[in-house]
Amino acid sequence: MADELTTEETHDREREEAAARRFHPSAAREAVAPAAPDEHAVASIFDCRKVAVFYSEKRAIRDVDIDLRQNEISALIGPSGCGKSTFLRCLNRMNDLIPGARVDGEIVYHGENLYASNIDPVQVRKRIGMVFQKPNPFPKSIYDNIAFGPRVMGMKGSMDEIVEGALRRGALWDEVKDRLKTNAFGMSGGQQQRLCIARALATEPDVLLMDEPCSALDPISTGRIEDLMLELKTKISIVIVTHNMQQAARVSDRTAFFTVELDETGKNRTGAVVEYDRTDKIFTNPSDSRTQDYVSGKFG
Ligand code: ADP
């Protein structure tokens, strides 16, 4: 009798299994058409429709209508305060963790509304990982930083292999394989950031969200992370917020340019997307004069 589940427990288990299936990358990959050479046929991973975010009464962004594509790097650029990080946090429901924050509109991830009542935000964040501006390793060994997520998730298989795999994908294995048990705080800033990327990769996410991941790094470490992003996009999709326009031009496939608009009272500032297109178009032949002014450095 002890092994029998109550009806409620059975439903809980079914819901959990459905959520895990829904957000498992292999399931996600099966659910979409294979990438085709025609750019219009490249599968979108997020379809965002009229997305708005409020912090209490204040509207931070409005009417964001963009499709982010699978196995691409999408860059979000624009002046400070235009809502790039706010929008990025919508994509893995991180804004749910901010008291008073509210998301309106629709974000469809692999065909499912990310904000539907049956979607578990914890499952979402497992499948859609995040890396922040400042490297934030845990005060633990390099090994335990990587093993943390897989342990919490109860991932099956050899932990040594999971750790090695993630560190290899994070382009860090050769530098740290002989000191896995040493504290992560002993690493350089660039290594710490690659550790955070490897940590995010350890739970096998489908998407990586990066919020200015190189702004605290020197040019050599920045170059390593950019190379890593280009390698990773063959397997996952990446959305990056960057202040560095050269970086957006170097690594991204598509770019969304955000700006801040003032309402008629001149008091309320709201972020909005001016233009979203292929990165080469945004940087060489944008459709909107505001984009042209920003990318040419006239304003920003
Ligand atoms: P960006 O990333 O483009 O610099 P943000 O998304 O950080 O812009 O901010 C957009 C707007 O939302 C700004 O006016 C900012 O002050 C506001 N904002 C951001 N985070 C919060 C928060 N946690 N609480 C209240 N307002 C916020």
C-alpha cells in the first residue's frame, strides 16, 4: 500500500513528467522542423507578441513583437535603461522573482505559452539558463560549482563525466582539469565567467540567456567567450544583451535595437523595439533612422 500513489500524487507526477518532457531539449528539437537554408524556414524558438513588462505601475517595455530563432545568436542592443535586461528576464520567467513585476502579452516557446498556468517556472529555468554580467561562482570548488545543478536535478550518470562534459563545452577543461577541487574564487575573472557558462550548460539547457556577459572582462577573455558562443550555437540558441556594438556585430545573427520613448506628458519612459533584423542589415543598412543614428554612434 505504501507504494501506491493517491490520485493527487499521480496527477502531480503526471504534471511533472509532462513538464519535464515539454522542456527537454531533445523533445523540443523533435517538435520543430530541421533548420533549412531558407532563412524564413529557420525555426523560431521564442515568438514574442506584444510583450510589456510593468514594475508595479511603471511600464518598463511595451509591444515587443519579435521571433528569436533556433541555433542563432540574437543580440539585444540599445541605450541604458531601454529594457533589454527586462525583456531578457521575460524569456526564462526571471521577472517572476521580482516583487511587483508583471509580464503582459505572449511569449511562445517551442509552441507553448511560457506564461500559461500549467507551466512550471522552475522547469523553464532549467531549460533556459542564464549568465549574468558579473561572474557569480558559488564559494565552492570548481567541481562542485558544475555538479550543483545536476545534483539538484537528480541527473543520471557519472557525475565526473557530467562535470568534464560541461567544462569542455565551457572551453575550460584543459585549464582546470588538474585543480577541480580548488575553490572557484581562485580563478581569473574570465575563467570564472566561463565556469558560470559551463555551470549553466551542465543541466543541458536548450537556450542560454546572457546579460552583458563580457562587460567585466578584458579583451582576451571576451574573445574566448565570443568564440565559445559561436561554438555553442550549433547546439543551443543564445540571446545576449550587450552594450558593445562591435560584439553584437561580431557574434550575432540577428539584432533587436531597443530605445526609450517618452510619453506625451514627457514624464514616463518606456522601452520599445525600433527595429529587429539580420545583424548585417541592422549595422549596414537599417530601415529606421534612429537605428542608423545609434549604430553610427551619433546617439546612445
Ligand atoms: P537596460 O537593460 O536596457 O539597461 P533595464 O531592463 O535594466 O534596462 O531597465 C528598464 C527600466 O526598468 C528602467 O527604467 C529601470 O529603472 C526599470 N527597472 C529595471 N529593473 C527594475 C526593478 N527590479 N524594479 C523596478 N524597476 C526596474
